[in-house]
Amino acid sequence: MNRFLTQRKIARLIVLQRIEIIGPILKKIRKTLGRRIFTNIVSKFFINPKTIGKKYYEIMQNEFNLIKEFISEKDIFFLSIGSGAGGLELIINNNFENKKFYFIEKNYVSKKVIYNWDSKNLEAYNNLELQKNFLKENGIKEINIFDCDNDKLPNVKFDVIISLFSLDYHYDFYIYKDYLKKVCKDNTKIIFDTIRADHFNKIFKNVVVLKEYNNTVHKSKRLLCSNFLI
Ligand SMILES: C[S@@+](CC[C@H](N)C(=O)[O-])C[C@H]1O[C@@H](n2cnc3c(N)ncnc32)[C@H](O)[C@@H]1O
């Protein structure tokens, strides 16, 4: 099936996590009414969960295509920081066998949704119960989700760590630096988007630019890093 099974409640979160999913008319309505009214009223009634499930799948399939060559059969333990609903992890799960997925997320939707750099790291657009149901419904059987504000984070040596448009895109990498050092092996692959790519040459021995987003406001880059230097 080339779409995710998407209930309305999770679809309402997905359109916050991936704003490119809503079409031009809804975008215009959101601009006119503001994000809060949009989330509480418009997306409660006027989005089509089936269409969201299909578009979200397509976007995540493209994200997967960009990173799939860096995932090997030997990679077992995956950590996602700020995965949103977890569509990318579902597609990894569809394409490989025996992967174990861990998620670190926030368990609330902030009232004032700001899509820029969040120096206090208060912005969040998730609900971990809905995320768990979405992952289960779409095929991940063993689900380990951790609320970064309230849970003890998993102490596992990860093979791959993924954070799309979250770590060092919305909030400071240094919030997680010590934790990441603890759960990384030398060759753990860390994939994330950043608005200060050069900075990471000081932090990692290996830094590869996977993609440059030159036409966006943030002008971010997607990096694949490994081997902490500091
Ligand atoms: C723009 S969304 C991106 C979601 C997903 N990675 C994607 O590409 O669709 C950013 C996500 O980061 C989460 N987030 C914010 N602060 C976080 C933190 N400190 N740790 C983990 N997740 C966080 C938000 O709740 C939200 O789901």
C-alpha cells in the first residue's frame, strides 16, 4: 500500500510536523486565521486524513530514498529524535527486517506554534499515545517511545540516529550532545538537518552533506556525521 493508515487525530498533528502537506487553499486559510485557530478548528473538520496519509507517505518515501544507501543489514538499533508521527521509520521497517526502533519526542502540542529556532526548546507537535497507535497500525510491532521531558532516556548503543528537521534545526544540538556521546559507537551514523553545517566539523571526524536546502528560509543542510571528536 502506498499510503499510511491515518486517523484524523494523528493527521492533524502530521500537518503541523510537515507543513508542506497542506495544499495552497488551506495554507492561505492558516495564514489568514493564524495557526491556533487552524489547528483547533480547521484541521479538526476540513482536512482529509486519507489524503494526508498518502502525501505523508510520499514525502517520507523521498526522505527514505535519500538515506537508504547508508543503512545496512547490520544496523539494528535505530533512534529517532523528534520523529513526529514516525513515517520515515515505518518505511525503513517496510524495507528492512529485524530493526529495533526507539523514539525520543515531546508529548504535547505547544499553543503558539513557531517554526523557527526555539532557544527554550518549548515548541512541540506530538502526542505519544497517537504516535504509538499510528506506528502499530502501520506495522511496527515493538515500539519504544520516550518523552524527553519526563522519561529516563534509553541507554542503548545505537547504530543509526535520525532527526529530520528537529535537532539543530529547531533547537540546539548541545541539548543532546552528552546523551548522544553516551549512546553512540564510533561508527554510529547520525543524520540530521542543521542551519550551521560547518560547525559540525569541530564535533565529528566524519561529516558528509547529504542535501542542501538552498531555496528555503532556513537554508539548512542534511548531514551524516560519525565519530565524535569532542
Ligand atoms: C518539524 S517536526 C519534524 C518531524 C519529523 N522529523 C518529520 O520530518 O516529519 C519537529 C519535531 O521535533 C519534536 N521535538 C521538539 N523538541 C524536541 C526535543 N527536545 N526532543 C525530541 N523531539 C523534539 C517536535 O515535537 C516535532 O515532532
